Amino acid sequence: MDLKEALKDDLGEEELEHLVKSFEVVGDIAIIEVPDELEHRKNLIGEKLLGLNKHINTVLREVSGRKGEFRTRDYELIAGEKGTETVHKEHGCRFGLDISNVYFSEREAKERQRIVEQVEDGEVIMTMFAGIGPFPIIIAKKKDVEKIYAVELNPEAYEYLEENVSMNKLDDKVLPIQGNVRDVCPEYFGQCDRVIMPLPKGSEEFLDLAMKCLKKEGVINYYSWGEEEELYDEDIEIIEGVAEEEGREVEIVRKRKVLPYAPGKWKVCLDCIVRDKE
């Protein structure tokens, strides 16, 4: 039984039309959008959702979009136990986090697996904006990489990053580093086979660093967002421009829609091979 079916005897037809059936599950927390039209029904919706999913202990309502430097959201408890901290399991790894203080999306699990499948054994990888560590930890768990540098500015996310690396027994493969990539990356120029840039807004400001981190040839997994009508075009122009400034050439080998952000807007990824000019 889905949420709409469970609520059909409690909500009117017009209310059911406003109901958002989809929700995200992070650990034992369900996160759902409750539109203003159903504000007076939020606790009922939360309780029904709780009853439908025995592995969920908390239901939160989103009350803000992504905001601030660390792209966090505000939440309201509408059912279950109070708390925003949990342990999430994905691809055989465990991630401790507090969703009110860090950025994390369970909906990007498929995308993380896609990147894992690209990685070759023996790679040295720079993960910018590493957050609580989903990219570096899952890659290190699945592939025999040499080293992954995981850089995170948010001090709370960094604490979870450190804990998650240890919890997954990957201290020998993943090196958490707290700080701004502008300050951290110069130490690793010319050492990396791959740079992952999962920050979709503002990544273009750090493309020069990413290219400098690469060896003579390497891969950048570059994330951005754009309007449906001109998806990828501006990003490709930016990437090619930075490559030219860095004395490199770039080949865009894959373009992928990751997630919808808003009507007509998408988070996208461009997989780029970057080489020194001959």
C-alpha cells in the first residue's frame, strides 16, 4: 500500500491531489514535502508514513530549500522520535550523519555507483567537497585504489567524514582533509588520476584547481545544474575555456542528467578526459 492509498479515507479528493507521494529515506529517517495546502494534515501524513514503513523511526517535513554555504535544509518533526542524526547504509557502506547540518542525498546513490564503475584499480583520486564521504568511501570499498584525498570545508561534515572513514575501515585508503580546496589542492598538483567535483553550484570556480591536480592525463567528473533548453552548453564552454588557459585539451566523454532540481532544471554530470597539449 502506498501513501495515497493509506490516506484515501482520511483526506478529501482535493487534499489527495496536493499530496506528494514520494519521499526520501536516509537511515531510519523519512523526509517528505508537505505542501502548504496540507499543513493542517502534516502530522496525520507523518503517522501514516511511519506506519507503512517499519524500518523508519522518524518522519521530517522539509521546510526550506538548500541554503547557505553548506547547502543544508531546515526540517520539522511530524512523526516519530525526535532527532536528525542517523546511520545510512549504501552499497555495503555505513554513513553517520546529521541531515540538518550536512548535505546528503540518498537519491544520488545510483550516480555514485556509476562513478565507482568508471574507476580503475590503482587510481589516485581527489574528491573536492567530499561531505560525509559517500564518493570516496564507496569507491575505496569497491575498488583497489591507491589513495583518495577527501576535502571538506564544513566542520560538522568533516567530523562525520573522519568517523565514516574509520567506521568503514578505510583509513589506509581515504585521507580526510578539512579546509578550502583553494588552500588544500596545491599540495596535490600533478598527482591525481581523477578529480570528482560533486558540488553542482559554483564548481566552475574550482576547475583550474581540478586540472592542476591531474597528471598529464586524467578524468574530471564535473557536476553542475542547468536549464533544460540549454543543458550542458554553458558548462562545456566553461570547461573548454579553463582547459585552454591551463594548456590542456578536454574531451567530454559522457553527459548525464542526475536529478531534477526544479521544473526545467537538472543536476548534471559531465565526464571529461583532460590531457596536456602535445
